[in-house]
Amino acid sequence: MAGYHKSGTKRWIDRLGLWLAVTLLVSPAILFFLWMISLSLKTEIDNIEWPPIFIPTAPTLANYVQVFAENNFGKYLLNSLLVTGGATLIGLAVGIPAGYGLAKMKATKLAGVIMIARMTPALSFLIPLFIAFQWLGLINTIWALVITHLVITIPIIVWVMMGTFEGLPQDLEDAALIDGATLWQSFLLVAMPLSRPGIVVATILSFIFSWNNFIFGVVLGGKDTKTLPVAVYSVLTFEQLSWGPLAAAALLVTAPVLIVTIIAQRQIVVGLTAGGLKD
């Protein structure tokens, strides 16, 4: 009985320590996020008040209206959706079969080489890409941004899918091959359905990293092809820093990624853990 009581107490202490650690790590991010919301809902006079006003006395959406009216954010939102969506879809079409092939070949060293493209600073790609796109006449086009974002999406998708396919039970694919299926049919009808959690994780991660990319958009994009991160930078002015519109613009960039992550959080956890389990 005493041992059970001690075990229960230890479990309670461990749980309390876990929650304290999570609170310590997450609370600054939550505080900053709430502060951004507060800034976006206040007038500029309230934003420069001292001491600061955290809870708006008269919340207003004027900052969001100003961002869309003065900065053409609707068009930049569409540009971001086209660039990120295109780079993610093409990355999935290339990365899923590549991850499957690398997993079957057990080519972990080759997968490491692919990840070098993701770890290499983006500035390393800009000069050759800029020269190539200038020669092809693709500067300041959506296609130029989609192609450059493949440098972000494909390595992430290949890496995630390789771990996912390695964790699948080989017996099911062997049974399909014995029954007369080709390797391509085994991939499409057996491996793909079983790897759904990994595909979800690869899609979300590539979407997030592509959506938040700034350097490719600011160098290779033009006035009509700006993405949202570049548009937020354009909100900054040298004459006056308007905290309300800037916070509203930053929240508009963050919102799609945050919504996708919240909706698919269960699939993210399942997909990240599935790749580490092998039979």
C-alpha cells in the first residue's frame, strides 16, 4: 500500500514537472502572440500609450482594413497560396516516390545528401537561380518562386517519407508481390494508403517552411508576385513605424499556418511517431 502511494505521488510529481516545463517553454510564445492580437485591435494612439494597454478598451478592425486597402494583401495572399500550394504539390509528386525508392534501397547516405540542400543557406542558391531565371525570362513570375521553393519542399518530403516507408511492415508488400502485383502497384495500393500519416506530416511541414520563406520572394519576386512575408516587410516604413497595421499583417501571415496545424495536429503526432516504429 505504501509502495502504491509512493508510486502515485511520484507520478503526480512527474506530471506536475512536465506541465511546469511546458508552461515555461510555451508561455512566452503565447504572450507575444496575444500581444500581437492586442496591437492589431487598437488604434495607434492606444499602441503608444504608457503604461501599455494590453486589453483594448474599444477593439477595432481598422488596422486589418488598412492592410488590405493600402497594401493589396488579397493579391499577395493569392500569390502565397499559388507558390506554396504549387511547390507542395510538385514536391509530393516527386518526394513520395523518391522516399519510397530510398527506403527500399536503404540509401541512408543518399538521403543525407538530399538533406544538405535543405540545410544549405538559401543565399547559396540565389545567384545561380537568378542568372538562370533571367536567361529564361522567368524573373518576377510565380513559376520562378514555385521552382525555387522546391528546394525547400522536396528534401523535407523525401526525408519524412523515407522514415515512414521504412517503418511499414514489409510482409504486406511481399504478399502483394506474391499475388502478382507489380512494384508500382504495391507502392500505390499498399504502401501509399499505409503511409497516410507520414504524407500528412510531410505536406504540413513543407507547407509551413515554404509559406514562411522570405528571401526567395524578396529577391526573385516582383511587385505583382510578392508573397505575404515580403508584403509584411513592405508594411515597414522609414518615416513612421505603425504597430497596429504591422501586427495585423503579421497575424494574417501566421493565421493560415496556425489553422492548418491546429486542424491536423492529431495527424502530425501520429505521423511523426509512426516513422520511429518498426516491426
